[in-house]
Amino acid sequence: MNNEDAQSPNVNWDVSENHLADFERLYQNIQSNGYQPQSELEGDENVLDNIYLLIGREGELTVERGYHRVAIAKTIGLNVVPVYVRARHEKWQTLRDEAWDAGSKDELSHDVCQHIDHPDIAAALRRSK
């Protein structure tokens, strides 16, 4: 890499430093106060956003937004944080609907039982009690 590459005109260092400062402030806040959704933060409604997930056909979780918050939560060892599910695959939604509508675990199909510990299925089952 030559010196010209190191000083690329496409990098806005002021924005990068501000972003890093925001990230550091968010890290300190989560470390001190635990994870809080944006709705609970005063004056920081846009600081790196909430965590939004997509759920795939087999229940796989994909972060759509909130990568910084996920990284911080993992780094400081938080096992549970609130998230918003933005979309579920149609196949997964069918399994979740079954769990939601079930009166008891005895009513669940084998397919749903295979995912009984998944947080989305577990939440649906808690709701149905």
C-alpha cells in the first residue's frame, strides 16, 4: 500500500470519529445500565438503533439492524436482550402459529417440538398458557 492509498479522499474521518464516539458511549451505557431499547433512552432516540431480526425457515436468526448493539451485548456477556422481529419465513410462521394456538405442549406436532427451545416458539407457548 502506498501513501496515496492510506489517505483516500473517500474517507470522511470526522464522521468516522463521531461514529466511534457514539459507539463507545453506547458501549459504556449498556455496560453500566444493561441493555435498554431505544424507547427507554432519553435523548438518544437514534443512537445506533434497536435490534431487528429476521427469522429463517428453520428458525435461524439473522440480524437486520442493530449490529452494534448485538456486538456489545455479546462482548459484555448479556445472554438475553429485547429484539424486534421484522419478518419470519412463511414456513417458520406456520410453526409459530401452531405453537401460538396450542392449548398445551401435547397438541404440538413433531416439527414444532423439534424447535421447542427456540426463543420465538417458547414465547408463543408462554402466550398460549
